[in-house]
Amino acid sequence: MSLGIPDNITALLFDLDGVLTSTAVLHRKAWRQTFEDMGQPFSEQDYLSYVDGKPRYDGVRSFLASRDLTPPEAEIRRIGDLKNDLVNRIIDEEGITPYPASVRYLQAAREAGFPIGVVTSSANATRVLRAGNLMDYVDALVDGNVITADNLRGKPEPDSFIEGARRLKTSPEHAAVFEDALAGVAAGRKGGFGFVVGVDRGNQREALKAGGADQVVDELDELLS
């Protein structure tokens, strides 16, 4: 079975929330509640423009800057940690559902012998992967904890994807990136990755293409043939 990727690709790097699992919806819900509890209305477009795909403290800074607010670093971290606690509670209450089409793609990739990495800004990726029964597919994980510990720049900078490629013992030009966030697509393009796939979960097809995606799909299994 073909994975629908160029012949020179030897490793696959997937974002988590919104690509492999439906947890992007839960993150959006947690962000909305966190900011609205502060008296700051938070829309779907705010999520896509300022928060989606970024490490959570960067998301806080970006959104508040759009409101001309520049709180001290301690307050930014407090807000980000409140959001993280909230999303963990939501995950525990509502559970995790991997996208069936994404699981099919992971299965095909595993059967074809491709090493698989997950690269996400989320600090709770291990919890999500275990809850979604996806850990067996993952050969390397670069999450928000690694990004912080290793002083990597978050998406839209390419550092986390480059680290993912390193952990899979390949170079960016031989790795494919799968992303639903504009920040993630930008990171893949900026990092010189060999193939960047945009996954359209929110009417962003044209924006993902404009941002540098080589191909845009609604579901990952559309690539299979």
C-alpha cells in the first residue's frame, strides 16, 4: 500500500491534537473557558490565529498581545497552567477519541516500516497517546515538556520538528510533517522538511496551502492507495 508520500521520505512526524486525536476541540474549549473567566471573549478565529499549535505560554502571550495586554511573565505562566489543568480535567471527563482515518494511516505506516514521531506543543501528550491507545505506534515523542527542557523554540519555528527528525535518525529533507495548525505547517516549511501535509479540520484548506502545505487533506487515509 502506498502512503502517498515522495519516494525520498524515510520518516513521518505527526502533530497530535487535531491530526491523530480530536483533542484539539478539548484544547479550544479549555482556552475559551480560561480566557472568558478573565473577562476576555475568545472566538474560534482567536484560537486559530493566536493559540493553535503553539506552546501554551506563547499562546497566552499571543492572544493577550492581540488585546494590547502585556502581563508579567508570572501571570502568563499562571494563566497557561490554569488552562493545562483544565484541559486535563476535560480529557479525564470526556476521554480521547483518535481519528479512525488517522489510525488507519498509522497502521499502514507501521506495516510499511516507517519510523513514526509525534511532535506536539502539548505537555500532556503522553496522557493523550495512552488514553487513545496510540503509544505503540510512536518511536519518538517531542512534546511541550521536551520543548521547555531543551529550550527549543515552539511552532511556528521548526526546532521541535527538527528534534523529532533527529530522534528518528533522519534529516528534515527525508521526513514528512503532518499538521492541522497554520503554525505547524509554517514550522515544517521553515525547517526544510521534504513533504508537508496539511490536515483541514476547520475550513482552513486555502490557508494551509498558502502557509506552505504541499498537500491538504480532510483525513489522512485519503493519502493511501
